[in-house]
Amino acid sequence: MVARQLVAVVLMVVFGLVFAGVGGYLYVEEQRAIENSEPVAATVVSAEVVVETDRDSDGDVTRSYRPEVVYRYEVDGESYEGDNVIPGPGSVSKGRSWATRIVDEHPPGANVTAYVDRDGASKAFLVKERQTLFHAIFVGVGLFTSLAGVAWLGRLALFAR
């Protein structure tokens, strides 16, 4: 019984640390992307709100909304096409109104500003919005889970005496 609990505690601590590490990594990458970018002129090719629908085991439906904006820009005479809306890796869904606002602000054919990575012109994004709360939740949940695991480990040690 104690061996199983010990394995569960170790997994809990490791899971929490990985979760916190992912949140920290995303935060650092976002900051790096913002600080290491230069504005360039871009033209929006297409823009739409993508609706993703999921159904859980109870049959409940959840929807997430994500802006998908494709844009073209030029750096040093070379053309590029991008689709990152926010800085950092991956895309985010912040709700229907946010996704709709981003798409409305970037209609097809519009001349907009993109922000290009100084170290690689193929990396760009459109909106300098930080996702600090999202990252803080990742780090917080991860640290809480790890600390709960450490506390559980302490209880196991107390009762093992």
C-alpha cells in the first residue's frame, strides 16, 4: 500500500513540475518573441473564426473559438506567409468575442503590422497581447500539485514511523 502511495506521490510531484515548467516555458517564449521582434508591413490574406467542438463522455458539448488569420509580409526582398496571431508557440482560444474582435480587426486585404522575429523572418505574429494569466494558471496549478505531493510525502513519512 505504501509503495503505491509513494509512486502516486512521485508522479504527482513530477506532473506538477512538468505542468509548471510548460507554463514557464510558454511565458519565456512569449516574452522573447515580443522583445525580439520588429514591425513590418503585412497584408491579410484570409481571416476567420475557427470553432472547435468537443463532446465529453456525458455528451456535453463545449466549443472553443480561435482566430485564424493568414497574412503575407516581406523581409529583405523575400516573401513570407504567417498565421501566428499572438507571440510565442501555439495558438490560443480566449473566447468568441476575442476571436471575433481579432478577425474583425484583420479583414482580408487589409494592410496591417506584423511583428517579425529578428533572428528568423519566417517567425511572425500580429497582436502584441500577453497571455500572462494563462501562463500564471499553468505555473500555479503545477506548483500547487507539486507542493500537495510533497505534503502527502511528508504525511507518508510521518505515518511510516
